[in-house]
Amino acid sequence: MAVALVWFRDDLRLDDQPALRAALDRGWLPVPVYIHAPDEEGAWAPGAASNAWRRRALAALSAELERRGSRLLVLHGHSLPLLQATAALTGAEAVLWARRYEPAVEQRDARIKRELRRAGLHAESFNGSLLFEPWEVATKQGDPYRVFTPFWRTARAQWRAPATWDAPARLPSPEDAGAPHGVALDDILPAPRPAWDAGFWQRFTPGETGARQALARFAGRALDGYADARDRAVEAGTSRLSPHLHFGEISVQRVAATVNDADGIADGDRERFLAELGWREFAHHVLHYFPQVAERPLDPRFEDFRWARPLQARLAAWRHGRTGVPIVDAGMRELWHTGWMHNRVRMVVASWLTKHLRMHWRHGARWFWDTLVDADLANNTQGWQWTAGTGADAAPYFRVFNPVSQARRFDPEGAYIARWVPELAALPLPARFAPWEHPELLRRHAPDYPRTPQVDLAEGRQAALAAFAALRHAR
DNA sequence: TTTTGAGTTGTTCGA
DNA sequence: GTCGAACAACTCAAA
């Protein structure tokens, strides 16, 4: 029986897995391989939270394979020589994988494909994580899109629920191909010590089963009313699928099809969620065509923008939820404890850092990269550039979030603040949104909470507006 | 080629 | 309390 290496990367599932499917369809014995090679990811090697998740996702994938009579071969080192050596050991004639779109990884993979083919192997990649490949959506002139709405109009009109593929109950054993044993998962991704990730797993279950459960929960409950509920910080009104999608534990085609076919859902709710998947598509489209955006502003005017000096004390207070602005601190602490932050709150904390503190968005992007379990180069970059106003399809410069009004609107009971900044839970509601306006209550109930925000809200807003307006005139 | 319509997520001010 | 206007042009995408 001919053998194919199925190289798993950010597609840690068996269901609707195009590389595995191709191997089986063509009668190849699949040898599942995972290679730990963080130094091949350029400046964006996975962060700590991401690795904590990946460890569990790989363990889950490994268990799924073993349940079916196969197993995951885990390797550590350089991808190309390891693939070549493993192909030689197993007599594999093919190497199959699902694509990734990070610029450094795209380049690496192109080289690997070239070299494998030069060595006489069949090397082939597939779309395993997007509704559309970045190059499958184009303007009528054949150009890439820079604005979300026309991008999504075009893509949405093209989308048809595809036939998804179920993983078989049994898989052939790699032992039959003489597969080697590789290294232990613990050797490449040891458990965090101390267990700072404990809070992550109260909210999330990495792996294919956890991903399916999250989708079922969302489609069965939160999807109804999603368009409104998605903005309320304390509720589980969003899908919380982002880490599962990042690691490819569930097929995005299956997610889209499930939501598209859900019964009794208003069109507004359904389309709103599909548009969120659309933002993920758009982010990958932009990163593919403008690979510099992870480092540099897409809008070139911002190359010269005078960001504030990154004062370490200010930055540290932002990171650790000690800004003195309750909704910002709640968000940053949710991130620290759970590895995740509600989307609405992400915008608020990002606006605080880039507008009120006027710090370069890359400081925020880097912190998110290290602390988010859903850290994804395309989405993270897109989110930060959008909020900072440096992307092409960006927030207008005058859109500066007021963290007090945002808290009132999207956390009207103050429950989100109380949950993540418990020292403020004893404050009555109006004071909980803006404690500096009630110094006596603050002193009595929360003596350790900052007396005042890092910067005055009105002054910060004015300074940001002035700085961003100056850029306009400078052009 | 030129024209036209439109653009995720907001805030503030004054009537 | 509610509502509309102002905030700023500019670029994108399609007709």
C-alpha cells in the first residue's frame, strides 16, 4: 500500500480534513505527522497562551487518531529535513497538508513544496481553514479588496455550502508503514508551571470534541438574538469559536453550513454571524496580498505618525488591568485569566491604548499575541490596525471610544466589571462605571484601586483627535 | 475614463 | 430626554 504523510499544522481535526481525505480517497496509507518548529514562523512564533492551547489540542488530536487505530507522529526540529527523513523511513510517496497564510509560513511552505517535488515526492496543499482562498475573491478588475463591505458582498454571493466530509471510524495504522516514534508532546510543549492556564479550561475545551460542543451550544442558543446579544460583555452571546477556528479544530465550512441551516433564526442574526466569519476571511485576504501589515501600517501616512513614547509603567498598567478605567481593567483581566476577551471589550481596550494613551498599536498586538488563546496573525493585525485607524478600511480618526459610555451601554448592570474587577463590586452602579467621580466610595470600598484613570478621559480624547487631525494636514 | 455612491462597531453638542 | 448634525475628506469599487 502506498503511503502519504499527512502533515498537520493549524488544522488539528479529522472531520472535514482535506489532506486526510485526499490520502484516503487516493488509497494512500496516511501517516499523521506534527512538527514543532516555532523558529520557522519568523517574528510571530506562537505565544504562551497559544502554546498552552496547542498542547491540549494536539493531545486531543492524538487521542482521536488512536481511537481509530492510527496515531500522531510528533517531531521536533526543521520541517523540511524531518519530512524528507520520515518519507524515506516510511516509503511515503506523497506529503499532503492544509495551507496556512502567515507570510513567513507561506514562504517556508512554498520552499518545502518545491524541494519535496524536486526530490520526486508528490507534494500537495489544500484549503483547510477558509471559506475562500485569499485569491478566490477579487474585484471585477481582478484586484484584491481593501474594504470589507464590497469584499463580503462578493464573497457571500459566491458561497455555497459545500459537501463536508466525515472522518472514518477506523484508520490504518502507521505501524504498517514502519513509522518511527518521534518525541513526547510533553517534551515540546510542557504543561505551564505554575498552572497559570487553569482559568482557560473553565471556559474552553481544546480539541475537536470541544469545538463541536461549542458550535452546537452556539447554534442552539446564542445564535437566536445574536445581532444584539453579541455586544453585551458579560453574556455568552458570541460563539467563542475563535480559538477552535484558529487551530482548525472545526471546519469553518461546517460552522458556516450549520449556522446557515439553523432553524428558526432571523435573517439578521444569521447574516450577522456569517459576516463575522467574513471578517476572518477578509483579514486573511488582506494579510495575503499586503504581507507587511503585521508589522507596518497599511495606510502609509501612518509611517510618520508621532505615537507617544511607550512609557513602561503605563503599558504595564494597561497589560495588568490597573488603568483605573473599570471596563478596560475588566477586559485586560478577563484576558489574563481566561486567555480570551469579549470582542466589544477588545475594541474598548484597544481604543484606550491607541487613542487615549496614543501608544503604537504594535504594543497592544504583541501583548494580545502572547496572551490570547485565539491569537491569529491575520485577525489580530486586522483588529489592531482597524481600531488604531491605520488600516485601509479603518475607523474614522474621530471615533474614540468613551470607556464609560461603552460600559453603560454594553455592561448596563455592571456585572462584567464586578466579575473581573471584584474590588469594585461593592460600589453602587454609577460609581462602578467611573469610580474617580466618587472618591469617598472608592476610598471606602476599594482602597487599592487606582484613584484616577491613567489619563483624563476628556483630555486624552482631545489630544488623540488633535494628533490624528495633524496627520491629515501633514499629507 | 469618469462618475457616483458608500464606507462595522462612536461621541458630543446644541436645539 | 431625544434627535440630528458635525466630525473630514478620501479612497475604494462598480457602473
